[in-house]
Amino acid sequence: MLRLEVSLTAMSTFWRNTLHLFFLIVFVVFFLPVHILAQNQDERVIRVDVNLVLVDATVKTKAGQIMADLKKDDFELREDGVTQKVEVFSRDQLPLNVALVLDLSDSIGPFLGPLRDAAATALASLKPEDEVALFTFSTEAELRVPFTNDKAEVARQISGFRVGGATNINDGIFVAAKYLLNAPPKGRRVIILISDDVGTDAGGQGTRDIVTESIAADAVLYNLKIPGYNPPATLFAASMIPGLVNIHRVTDQTGGEIFDVQDVAHLDAAFRALIERIKTRYTLGYYTTATGAEGKPHKLDVRLASSFGKKGHDYVVLAKNGFYVH
């Protein structure tokens, strides 16, 4: 009898614990979400587990002048055609993460010295908290300097490189975008491609992959196009290579620009103008309800209020046209 009583007591304890666990699960599954939902109806409750979408934008008049004094209420922001409430608005307040992507093919050799000096001047104008990473590419692309606040060191590295090999712009941009995608989010992300834009190697990624990776990384592509030395035979051969990245398309879809340097004498001014343009972009942010489970890109449209006229006719907005939820 004693053994039976002990056994029944143990069973009683087992079922009592099981019932407690059952009611706990029921509470968590059915009642707790309602409680949280009710809390979220109160605006005083801080929202967590939300997705903040940041969009950088440059706005120009139809004459090409920068519109520098716009306010938050001057903007309209739409996701998949639906107007969003702009919760974040700033200009040159968020830190910058700049991926500098340098062409080291043969045609760039004569420009490395002047480029180092121009980079030293231009990068020095960034804020102390801004970070720069340095990538190079010829036949292959590689990371040379991880993100650092030491902009002078990045500039010093440039003159010590040796040129040679093909011009694999595709991988140069893609590797930088992938690096940004895997880096902890610290601020606005920019890729600056420094090249003569004459590709001779299509690498492993096409334009579509590069655009997708850049948008996934929230990175805007800027291009400092320098006048490399390319004989007519090189230009002809490059025009026949399939799969070379369409730089105009990448800058357009990520919201960047191409700064065309006509000669070395204007290199310093162009580089500084590019950095200033990056620094003075507007940053708009809103909270999206989209989730990564949807597995699709979402369209973005940034425009000004109707009082400014028609987008594309009375003014131009340079901003990325989509985003992915990670």
C-alpha cells in the first residue's frame, strides 16, 4: 500500500504540473498577444520589433540646382503606392559609412598620385564619426582597409598600390555592397566608385545582381568617373564584352550620381563636390509593416508636395526606388 500511495502522489504531482504548464501555454498563445496588442494601441508605449526604412534623397530644380532648404512637410513618401508617415527627417545628422572602391587597372596608373591628394582633401571634410572602408579591383576585387575613422590613412594607402590587370567593375561594386550588407548598421551607406568606367571583365555578377545587393545593403552608388588612358583598341574590345555592369542603371536605381571628371586639374574639385553632395542629402525614415517573410522587394517613391509641381518635370528627386526587409 505504501508503494501505491507514493505512486499515486507522484502521479498527482505530475498531472498537477502538466495542468499548470497547459494553462501557461494557453495564456501565452491566446491572451498575451491580445495584451501586447492592447498596449500597442497606446501611443505612449514604445514600439519594438519594427522595421525602420531610411531613404536618402537629393532634390534638384529642373535647371539642376540643389534644393537645399526643404522641410519634412515638403516631402511625400510612398511604399508600394501607399503614402507613409515620415517619422525621421534630417540632413547630414546621421553618420556616414563610405565604401571607397578604387580601380587599379593599367589605365588608372597616371592618376593615382593626384587621386591620393584629392582623396585626402575630400575625405578630411567628413565628420569624425564617419567611417571609410577601402576596396580595390582590377582582375579581382578585395577589401584593403576595413571601416575606420582614420580617413588620412585611407588616402595614404592609395599611392602605394600597383596597377595592372583587367577592369572588373562588376565585382568591385558587388564586393563592397556585400561588405556593407554584412556590416552592423551604423548610419547612411554610400559606395563611391572611382574608375574610368571602361570595363574589360564582367566578373561573376551582372547589373541586376549588383542593384539587388546594393539596395539590400541600403547603399547608394556614386561614381567619380576619371579620364583613364584607354587606346581605341581597348575601348572597342570593351564594347564587345557581354555582361558588363550598367553603372548608369545602378546609380539611378540606388539614387546616386555620376561625377564626370574631364581632366586631372578638376579631380580635386570634383571629389570634394561629390563628398559635399553626399553630406547634404536629405534622410527620410518611416516604419514599415512589411516583413521579410513576403520575400519580395517593395517599391519606394519620394516626391515633393503638389505645390512644388510635377516630379520629373519641375524638379528631380534622386533616391533609391525600392528596399528589402531583412
